[in-house]
Amino acid sequence: MKPFTYERAKSPAEAASRAAAVNNARFIAGGTNLLDLMKLEIETPAHLIDVNGLGLDTIEPTEAGGLRIGALVRNTDLAADPRVRRDYAVLSRALLAGASGQLRNKATTAGNLLQRTRCPYFYDPAQPCNKRQPGSGCSAIGGFSRQLGVIGVSEACIATHPSDMAVAMRALDAAVETVKPDGQTRTIPIADFHRLPEDRPEIDTTLDHGEFITAVTLPPPVGGQQVYRKVRDRASYAFAIVSVAAIVQPDGTGRVALGGVAHKPWRVEKAEAELPRGAKATTAALLDGAKPTEENAFKLTLVERTLSAVLMDARG
Amino acid sequence: MKFDSPATTNPIDQLNVVGKPLDRIDGPLKVSGRATYAYEWHDPAIKPAYGVIIHATIPKGRIRRMDASAASRAPGVLTVVTPESLPKLIGKLEKGKFNTATLMGGPEIDHYHQAIGLVVATSFEAARAAANLVTIEYEEKPGNFALDKLIDAAGLPKDGEPDSGVGDFEAAFAQAPVTLDQRYKTPDHSHAMMEPHATLAVWDADGLTVWTSNQMVAWGRSDLAKTLNLPEEKVHLMSPFVGGGFGGKLFLRADVVMAALGAKATGQPVKVALARPMLMNNTTHRPATLQRIRIGATREGKITAIGHESWSGDLPGGGPELAVQQTRLLYAGENRMTRTRLAVLDLPEGNAMRAPGEAPGLMALEIAIDEMAEKLGMDPIAFRILNDTQVDPEKPERPFSQRAFAEVFRIGAERFGWDKRQARPGQLRDGRFLIGHGVAAAFRNNMVTKSGARVRLGKDGIVTVETDMTDIGTGSYTILAQTAAEMMGLPIERVAVHLGDSRFPVSAGSGGQWGANNSTAGVYAACVKLREAVAKRLGINAADVSFANGEVRSGGRALSLTEAAKDGELVAEDSIEYGDLDKTHQQSTFGAHFIEVGVDAATAEVRIRRMLAVCAAGRILNPKTARSQVIGAMTMGAGAALMEELAVDTRRGFFVNHDLATYEVPVHADIPHQEVIFLDETDPMSSPMKAKGVGELGLCGVAAAIANAVYNATGVRVRDYPVTLDKLIDRLPDVA
């Protein structure tokens, strides 16, 4: 780990302005991902801005009838919140499908959105990786890619986003509230928050330099049967091979988002029109244009079969 | 003590202490954090510096230039050991007898993440940061990394028996009315033990002392001396607690050598632990195998021909995975053949991992047996029992010392409810899960080897055991205390056990499931001598003496044991040494694994629902620690069946998933229910303890039983481990 300087931020706006002003600064909250990456020198911040003292740890109703989740609400608390469990069950289920109890106690809402990929080549500093070292190449293409992306991939990167929470938030049409270094605030729809790798895989999100997440908002509850199904090799404590977040209404319409298949939580709104026709049609539309590797082509079948099971569950 | 005829009645048979499910005597130390594992050795007199290893990042080639100048100037750095600095520091490094690749490379690089230097600094963090400042230019050479491309190039291993045969296998197989000819694959496995390899090294006028984590103290000491060109007596090695080894700590590894070099270079104590992401490529692993099995049988199910071939790879000078060895002994059949072939691979060094040979061999053989039973229309248990043998099938004049093979299956079948299994696959369903049942044989030999111990009777009446035996989480401390307590007629509280110190008598060490039987037999031998010394000191007839309840009784007299030492401590030392009972008799342990799995009908995720093992392994010295060994082994078998695989990047020549996030091992949720039954038996051929090992038996066959259960659930036969969902999903019925 390289030496770094450290400060505690006093307000969200100050955190953002400091992050822009200090060279190579990073925010730290739960640290469950950043600290590991710093030990491996995959992340090498020169300065850490500790945002844990900023509050932002409550879940409040919004005027619109939804919820505003503070950026520092811990994953455990968010999953256990009675309003979340009642009205946004897919979110609670997704959170509980992720990590371990100890990690969920530390991990924050904003930090979860900002997790880096778990591509094994990203994690080995000796191997070429465009996400870790732009321009060095992608070792995963043609390599060990069983876990990696099948859609929205590029010649430069086939990494996936590892979050479960973000997949549920994508299905729920959440929005990310931020403050910029100049004090301006904005709201980024979750659909626009994570980006595809294209030729800049080192950039995970559409946040500006220094921009700080203050909250995630959920729109008013949409009802329906809410299912989160995470498929993995072992029963717990593993990243998704694929995951399906679904909200299915009594009339058979609904929403579907996928994890484990792309550089961002994967949702194609127009594919959802196919939901009443079943998993096969929906998956075909959802994964249209998929470019799997030889090792992970099974994910296409897996998505369809998992979605079938989810739709059956949801319809009782 | 020479053990060259079968054991008769002896003090162990009293079973006042031995055979009881006692708690671990080292348990309180471990749960309170006071057990001194290598990296936690806190001696206030020792102020260690911290070493971090510099690892090669190419699989094969040589270092053209290594620039450590920035690292040397970094804050807190005391020294940087590089290949260039070695001649002045220590001369040429030799290679240990048990090592295939040198533990410090450079300029030649033998494998990815081979150690090529060490940064020593005043803090761990400073050393780690500086290690990343070292720049290295390599000249990379092409290597071979794909075993399946080397089948034709594979040759005969230099040691052992690469070929075995009886009768005419080819002819008998060709003539058999029912035959099976299949190929199987097992991947490379990582030991993935909890405690990484770690060492604290200190040089003083007497030589070198290392506190480390090693299963075999004497091997570690002699190879450390050899590597550093030191006389053995100048090396003192201690390994009192080991946080798991599984064979990965049988041998001297880079942490010891690099800590010793760092301590030499700085003139102060140095600690080195291997970083978790370096373990998979820096240390050893269980090699992948490709196997071919052919079985021919009569229509009634009698095996007439059995052939097993295996291919594995290793670095030049290395050895093969002995995957076929148990096929020579497990089932009857007049015509037999095995072949072992070895390819040169430039991946990291392959070596022993828990039940080496048996584990991957039975992963294949016990699927093949299941397939053969199905072809014959027989129950797989009935097929196995029909082909049971009480003698070595290659040498019928050589019987098994004990072989309760049929019995473990019968007992297990009844307990498990095997009669409810559906012979035809894909018939049972419970909600979203397809349910299947599988069975496989467990089989591991009992190896006997010399083992020594010293016992002291102190003036306080405490008996102290000293041996270089290790406790790698197995319960050695406890069973050695039980043995001494039984022999000396004391409660276990009056026995102290000191282990893992090269100044103590050389023991069998921990490996090959030989530790328990041999090391307790060594303590038995020493206690026999101590009993004689006590009798002599008390002036009573040693031939007619019994030790019980803290007393020594002879004729009508009963004297306190403590009395014997009141004028001074009594010390006795001896070893158990073996005659040829293991030559005249095949000594083995047997088991049957029964598994119920649920396979998600949509996603093909395999989830174990229950596991049962029935084990016949001689006297069980402590049913509690033995059960822990077996359930741990069953868990490891679940990993091998369902998830464990070191992923080889055959372009870049290394194991890619080199951390515990990507090399998955089972978690609690994967293991909902385990049951272990031990047969109540003794084996008088094994040792005066009449015990054998269980720690590897528990692993043998587990993965095949799971694979067979998956087949029973789904009708999909996977012969390529691990049995992951991608190998099943295209062949499952539509989701409905």
C-alpha cells in the first residue's frame, strides 16, 4: 500500500470540492472494496477523504411517495428496513444475496454502487488489463472468462459489475443524487449511472471528477411480485454467475434486470414487453446482440432458464 | 520398540482415556488467541523486521535486469535481497530434497510467482509498498501449460512403478461381454488452508532458528539446512501450531528460506508470510489428471478386466499424481493393468494434497464403477460387494489385515435409506429440486513409519510428552496426551504435550493420514520404557505391574506414581519401528460415502442435502477429533465435486483464480448435514495402538459419490470435475 494522506469530510459539498482539489483523492466509507484494492496497489490514491462522519445514514420518505436512502446507509440496515422489505422486496432480497453478514454491516449504499469489477485479471497487477491500466490490453478475452460479461462487452473489456443491490435498484428505477465540486446537485437515473466499457473501461460510472453521491432515491412502490434470484456455484458468499431481479404484476407485465452479464446492471425496457409471452421471448430480446466467449456462452441459456423459474415463482 | 508381530492385549486396551471423545487439550489456547502460530510468535525479546517477497510475473524465462534501487531507498526499508545479492550473503542456494523448483528463483524463472527476492523493512506495510517499487525486465521463454496437449509427449515417471499388470488385460477386456471405456478429468486443486505459510527467522551464534508452519519438522529442518548449506545441527525449527496444511506444508517453502535470508542480510529477526494471492502459484498444488478407465465384466457382474491410466504434468524433475494406485487394490479381477504417465509442464510445482493419488483416482474410478453397475443393471453397492476382495488382487498370497468393505456399505445403506433410491435417474423431485442419491467407496492405505517420543515424569507427577510431531488442526496434542495418560494410569489433565520442535525426538509427522497411528505408537513405546523406569525406581517387578488412578500396583502393593519421581525426574525415550507386517499384509482403511443432492431444475445449481460416511479405520483414538477430521474431509470432497478448480491460463501460464474470492471452497450453506459412523474395530497389524488413519479416508470417494448423485438426479453424467451447472444445463429438461 502506498502512503496516503487522510482527512475527514465535514459536509457532502466539502467532500466533493476536496476530492476535486486534491490530486488523486478517493472517498472512503465502508472500505470493503477499496482497502483490498489498495493493498494490491490496484487502487493507489494519494489522499483519502473519509465520509463516514457525514450522517447520510437514514432512510426517509420522499414527497413523491418513495424513499430516499442516504449514501452511508449500511447494506444490512437497508435490507432490514421494514419499508424496503414491504414495498421494495427485490432490493432487500438482492442485498441479502450479496457478500456476508460482516461485509454487509460495513458496506454502504453508495459504496456498493461503486464496487470495481471482480474480473480475476483486474485483480492481478502483473497481467494486462485495460480497466486497471488503460491501453495495456485485455487478458480476459481468450482467457479465463467463465464469470465474465456476455453483453455490452467491447474489444477492450468484458468485465462485469459485481453488485446485487444495483441490479434490484435498476429494476426499481432508482436514481442517484449527487453533489458536484462546485456545489451543484443533480439526480442521475440508475440506468445512466453505470456505463458500458466501450473503449474506456477504466471509467465505471458517469460521475464527474469529485462528484459525491449523497443518496439513492426509490420512486413510489410499484407492487407486484418481487423476486431476486442469484445463481452461483456455491450456496452463499459468491458473486453471481447470473442474477435476475424481477417485478411481475398480476397481469403478467413487469420488469427484469440482470446481474453477472454486463459491465452494468442489464435492463432493456423494450424487452419487457415480451414478458407476458414468457422467458424465452424476453431473454431473446434482453440478450439480443450478446457476444459471449466460448467459456461463458452457457450464461445465455442460464438467463433464460433462471428467468423461467423466476416468472413461475412470481406467478405462483 | 520393534513392532514386528501382531499386537496382543496391552494397556491401551483398557480404554480408560484412549477412545474417549475428549475435547482438544489445546482448545482453550486456540479460542483465546494464545496458541503461538508462526506469525503470532510474540517473544518480547524478539523485535522482528518484516519481509515481503518479490514474485516473478512470468511463467518461464530469465531475469534480464532487476532494479531494486528505488525499493532500497524507500522509507523503512532495511535491505532488499535479490539474486545478485545472494553470493555475498550466503553463497549458492541449493535445492531441497523435497523441492522440485528452487524456492528462490533468478536469474532463471521456473514458474509464475516464484520468489525472486525479498524486501525487508521496519513495518509490513513499508516492505509491501517497497516490493512494488522493484522493476524487473524479463526474457520470457515459451512453456507448456496445457496438459491435454501433452498426452502423446508424456513419458515414464522416473520413480515408482509406472506400469503394473496381472494376467492379460487387453485380451480379457476384449472378450468381456459388458465393458466400459471412459475418460475422466480432474483439475488442479489448491490446498487453500486457513493459515498461509509463515516464518519468523532468527540467527544467533548457534545458528538459525525458525518458527514456522510445517507438517514435517524433520523434513523441513533437513531441507532448510541443505538449501542454506548449513550443518543440520545449526538449524532449529519450531512448528507448534499449524493452521491447516493439507499437504501444502509437508515441505520447506519460500517463506522459510526468504525469512532466513532476510534475517541474515539485516542481522535481525525477520518475519515473512506468503500473501494469499501468491499462495496458489508460489506454493504447491494437487496436479490435474486425465484418466482413462476400462472395466470388463461378466453379465453377472464379476469384473474380469480392470485397467486405469492416468496422465499428469509437473515441472522438469517432478513427479506424477499417482491416481491409479488404489485401482491396483480396491476391486477383484484377474486381469489388471495400470499406467502412469508424466508430462513436463511449466506451471507451478505439483505435489501432495490430502489423499494424493487416491483423491483424484477415486474421483474417476468410483464414477466408472457407478457407470458399470448401471450397464449391468445392478445396484452399485451390490456390484461393489460382489467384487470385494480380501486379498491383494495382484498378490493373492497377501491378505488385507482388515477389510470391512462390505460392512461399511451395508451399515451405510441401512442408515442412509439407500433402498429408497430410484435406480433410474431423474425420477425424484422436491419442489424446484431434482433429487438424486449417490454412493462411492472410500479407500486409503495405512502407512507405517518410524516415530519417536520422549516422556518425562516430573516431581510434580505430571507426565510430559515431547516429540517433533505436529498438530495441523487434527488433534495430535489430544490423542498423544490420551495415549500417555492411558499408559501411565493418569487422567488426561496430568499430561502435558509439547510438539513441533526439532530438538525433540523425530516423529512420523503429519501427512498421508499416518500421523495418528504412528505418533501415538511412538509415545506408547516411550511410555513402556518409562513404566519400566518407574518400576525400577520403586523397586517393583516390571513384569507384574499395572498403572491406574495415579497409582502403580504390583502384587498387593499400590504406590503413588508421583512417588517414583520424588527424588528426581524420570525420562524415557523410544521410537516405534516396524517389521514387515505391512509387507505381509495390506493395511488399508475403508469407507462408504452416501450423498443426497438437489439439483435446481432450472439453473442446474447442485446443492448437497445430506452426507453420510461410514469408516472402518481400526481403533478410533478419539471419536470427537476423528469425526472432525472426517467431516472436514467430506467438506473438501464437496469442494472438489462442485466448485474447486485452479483455472489455468494456457496462454499466460499461470493459475488465474489465485485468491479465495475466485477459488471457491465450500461455505457453511453448502454443507447442511453430515453424519459419520465409525466401525468398532481394531487392527492388531497396524501398531500397538491398533489404530489407522482417518483424515484422508474421509475425502476419498466423496466427489464421486456426489457426481453419482447428480447423475441419479438428472441423468446427466459429468466426467469432468468440478460438476458445475454449465456442464449440466444444456442437458436438463425444459423448465416447467
